[in-house]
Amino acid sequence: MTEQIRILVVDDDEAIRELLLDYLGGQGYRVEAVADSVQMRAWLAEALPDLVLLDVGLPGEDGLSLARYLREHHDLPVIMVSGAGTPLDRIVGLEVGADDYLAKPFDPRELLARVKTVLRRYRRAPAAASPESVETGELLKVGLCRLDLASRQLFGADGSEIPLTAMEFDLLQAFAQRPNRPLSRDQLLNLTQHRDWNPFDRSIDIRIARLRRKLEPDPDKPQVIRTVRGVGYMFVPG
């Protein structure tokens, strides 16, 4: 039920806060709005939202720093909203961990569509593994790690859990179910986000770089998720 979904708006523009409170609230979401990083951190200390709408140009600690903080400490979907809408700005937003990026001024209906899409990706039930790829105990071998599809958890060689965002899990699951098979960026986006790739979209590359830092003994010389020149990437279980 949408009335149970909580959205936190972080924007120093009072008019934007009021717009999103009224519009998203009218769509059945529970919306809270704060003006800066101090208020956001205080709000998060009390409760975690289901999604954060985060302005880039905040006073004090900016939105990029806050997006990085959210990604490091919480598995929450983040949509960045900014007055700067160039491809480079979007890339930077995705690099620090945002799930989507929307330039101001925006149509509230487009924002609503993006909110629904991002929430749907985070709430999607884990897909069943193909029989040939499942090992004993429903754990998939991922280099020296093990991926538990049922609990959506990744475990290191020592048994400790390695935190994954929902998007990272979806990408790793797509790889793990198609071992030793080159996959293009377009295929990976269709498998994980049900959309097509365009030449300015670096979201797959950014997330693979993050996964390599978590999986590879030497991320600069990847052996688990390998680059296939002219094609994309290939997962090699090890």
C-alpha cells in the first residue's frame, strides 16, 4: 500500500518541499521534508524512510556527500534532484550511489514515475536461481565469496557478511545465474532495471566497479567480473 511508503525530501527550497509534500502526499505516500544535512541526519536517527529525494545544492554538507553517506550506512534508494542537469552531473550523482537523477525544473508526474520505478526495483522479490547454477545450500560461488539468493546476502571467505545494496544484488544475481557468458550493458540493464542502455549511461560501469571492490582481491586486475572488450562484462565463478 502506498500509504505505508515513507519518502524523505531533503531540499533547502521551501517551495520544492511544499510541492513534494502536497503532490506525493496526494498520491498516498507518507512524506517528510527537511532543509539540510543536520535535519536529515536527525530524522534518520529516529526512523528510516523507504526512499530519499535528495537535492544536490544544499547549504553546508551538499547532496553528493549525503548520498555517499546514505550508500555507506543504509540500503535506501536515493533519487538526486538538481538544478544542474548535464550528463557529467548525472554521472557524478550515480558515482556516489544515487539510484536515479532528475534535473530541475521537473514535472511532478515524471518524478512520481521515477519514484515508482526505483521503489519497484528495491522491492522486487528475489528471482529463483536456475537449477544448474545452484550449489548445495542454495549458495552460489562468487570468486572466494558465496551469494545467498534466498536472503539476498553476500558472504566473504571468512563467513562474514559483505553489505550489498539492492541494485548491487540484482546485478550480481544476473551475473551469477549466467556464468562464463559475456553480457552487454544493454542486457544487464534489461535484466536488472528493465530498461535499455544509452552511450551516456555509466550506471552499470559504476556498480560493477563497486562490486569489484567487494569481490576482487585486486580490483584493478579483476578475475571474477571481467571486462570483455567491445562487448561488456563476463562473470567467472572461480
